[in-house]
Amino acid sequence: MTTTTEPARTTRRRAETRSRLLAAALEVLGEQGLARSSVESVCERAGFTRGAFYSNFATMDDVVAALHETQAGHVIDHVEQRLADAPWTDTADVAAIVAHVLDVLPVDRQWHTVRTEFTAQALRNPDAARAVTAQRAALRRRLAPVLEAALTRAGRRLTVPAEELARAVVTAQEGLVTPALLGDVPAGPGFETRVLTGVLTAFTEAAR
């Protein structure tokens, strides 16, 4: 006799299989990139058959899309949690704001690899483009009000809408990630700080 727990077990096993395949794909993509990655290499890393793969995904492009969705969600959750703990005081200055932004926005090789691969898909696929745009918009929505409040405490007034400032900050930070991961940054500390400080001051002015 079929019990009500059997569908739940099947659903749980399927979710666990999908999760393990995604974890394996994240490792493989990080090591080899999409062009060299294969269904077989992901299955071998996860310990599953091709049948298990194709019961969850149609292609490696689908895996990259699923990874982007999952990893983007983790990034947004991380940013939201860290922003909620922002250590702003009435004496906060631009340097403190930049330090917190750099700490909040992750520089993670695996996530950057997935984001780069999915962005390449987005240049060819409108659905992927919408997903990338939605993820970036969600990140900006979390960041914008916190940046505005912190800059106000630092005696700065925005000269653009808060979300435009957040867009500039996110764009600059993303542009810094690849050189940072490649080790292609000027010697000595502070390069990223100087770049983001320039962005914050360019989009604000001293409050009168």
C-alpha cells in the first residue's frame, strides 16, 4: 500500500540529487570553465549517472542557469544580513562606508566564475539576460537605502537617485573582482578603496 510519506521521500531524494549535482557543477565549472566542462565530469564528481543528470537538467547551460539563480540568492541573502548589521554611527565617514561595502560584497572565485559564464549566456539569450538584470536589481534595492543613510550620517548628500549610486557602486565592485582574483592590482593596499571612494564622492556632495 502506498503511504503519504513516499511522495515526500521521492521529492526529498530528487532535491538532494539536484543539490549534489549543482555542488559538483560549481566545482567543475570553477576548475574548468563551461567550455571544458561536461555532463560526464559533473556526474563523476557528484557520484551519479547521466540518467540522474538528465532527470534534473537538459543541458550544461541549464546547470549554469540554476547555479546562477542559487548563488545569486545566496549573495543577496548575505548582503541583506550584513547590511542589517552595518556599524554606522554619527561619526561614520566615507572611508568607513567603503570598508563596509567591500566587506559586504563578496569576492568569491566560484561565484564569479558562474556569474561570468551566465553573463555570457545572457548576451545570447533574452531569458538569461532578464535573470541577470533581476539579480542585479535586487542587489541594488538592498544596497541603495543603506548607502544613502550612511552617506547622510557622513555629511554627504546624494546628487543622483540612491539606486543610481548603488548601480555605480555594484558596477565598480564587479569590475574590480576579476583583476583582484587574477592578482592584477597595484602593489600595496587600498586600490579598491580608492576606486569606490571616488565613486561615492562623485555621486554626492557635502551637505550644507
